[in-house]
Amino acid sequence: MSKQRLRVGVVGTGHFGRYHALKVASFDRAQLVGVHDIDAERAKTVGWEAGAPDLSFAALLAQCDALIIATPAESHHELATAALGAKKHVLIEKPMAATLEQADDLARLALRHELVLQVGHLERFSAAYDAVARRVSRPLYVEAIRIAPFKLRGTDVSVILDLMIHDLDLVLALVDSDISSVDAVGAAVASVHEDIANARLRFENGAVATITASRISFRTERRMRIFAQDGYLAADFANRRLAHIARGRGKPLPSFAGFGSEEVSWQDHDALAAEHEAFIASVLDGAPVAVDASAGRRALAAALAVSESMAASRARAEASGLIQKVENGDSGGH
């Protein structure tokens, strides 16, 4: 294993960019060389907290080997293009780009320059996903729910790109098949973008997934239920536990010949540290990229398909008078 330290810069020092900077600063195999943000005072504050200077973007690129991009999605393509063009490895927050064309462009650049391009789908590194993925291989039906109370952070995009994309990525990784159709509905309630959404996805292999996301709920809830030919699994991500009924697993069920049940819990797990460790290992050791550009593009394509289906559903609902049209700057009376 290489003893080299990876020189890392962080661009974007908002809520999550701050966590990235502090995490990089804590690693033995990485050195935080600087941070950058269009809000100079915010960059200075986070840089001071993480023990690194706030630099211009050009200076940051010149001093780093790898760049973490934690800015709004509309700036991802421009920043990542500059970084990859400067021969810097990139860890980019989800969604990896604003359009599929931009995602493809970044993938081509990374391939051309033989650089690591990892997408920050953090849930892939969670203990919850690991516990589920080790127990389910061929799901027939997946139901995912991710709801939370309203916060202003994240409302610059719809709940699809804010919350649902996490579960879209997990479902795509579990099902591992192309999407054949999407039927989605949602509404803007407290912002100009959709705050609640439900999507039903059909896959080419016959599997079906239903995903619900809301950022205007009374409580936080993150659950997933999975039906497969060989069993049933119910996971509560927020409370870190799951129940599993499956053939030949766990405590035998007297009334269900050949099947057993198990209940599993896990300790709190630093998914961000695991994400960074995977990125560092890919750059320094040549390890496979855990969540590569193709995975990031696939999640983005699913999110955009949900958005398109939702727009069509919204148009029908507006035409029928079921909902009122929300204009820019109008939060629907809330």
C-alpha cells in the first residue's frame, strides 16, 4: 500500500463542504491543502476550522492532486471540467451534473486523462446499505421511504435531487437492471420546487420499485422494504435495524418450513470517512472506484426521468384543476 499522502482541495464550503474539509483534515493519508468558495468569508471560516488556507480556485487547483466538489449542481460541470483538464482526480457531490450530456462529458474527460472520478452517493458507504446488500441479491419489489421536516437547505432543487436521488441510487444498485418506465407525481408545497414526490419504477428484468420522498414531514423516517423470491426484508435506516425472513437463514420458523428469521442492528457508522477512504484508495492504490461516473449518470438519468414524469402528471393535474399552478417566487400560499 502506498505511503504517499494525497493533497486534496475542497471547493464549496457550505453545509456539506464543511464536513468534507474537516474529514479530509483528519486523515493520515490525505492533506487538506486549501478550500475555496464564492463566499470568501465562509471559506475563510471553514478553512480556519479545518486548518487550511482559503485560496482562489486557480491556486487551489495548482496545489492539489485531487479536488472535492461540494457546490450546487449547476456548477459541477464547469468546476469538474477545469479540475479534470488540470489532471486532478475528482470526488463530486451528487447529482454529478445538471444534465446527462454534462455527465457524459465528465466521464469522457476522466477516462481520457486516466483520472479517478467518484460520485458522492454517500448512502452506498453506509452500514445500512451494506447490511441490506449482503442479504438481498434479486429483489422483485422495493419500497423506499425517505421523509424529513422542512429545512431551507436543499430547496434550490426539487426533493428528487435533494432526497429521492439517494434511494434511486440504492434501488438501482440493488436491482441492477435498466428502467423500462416511470410514473411519478409530486407537488411544490413550501418552495418553488417539488417538496413531496412519489415514483413507481418498472425495470427491464421485471422488478418494480416505489420510492417516496418528502421534506415537509413531521418526523424523519428512512425505511426500505424488499420482496424477493427467497424472502422479505424490512430495514429501518434511521434506527439502524432490520428484520429478514428468508430461506435457510436465521432462526427457523416452525410454521414456515425451510425459512428462518433474523433481526439485525448495527452501530453508528462514519459513511463520509468510508467514502473518502475509498476515494483515496482509488487514487493512491489503484482500487476500483466504488461509485464511478456510470453509477452517477445512472442515478441522474433516473432522477431526470422521475422529474419528466412528474412534470407530465403536474400538467394533467393543473389542467383538471386538481392543483394550482405555482409560479416562480410563489410558494403556493404556504
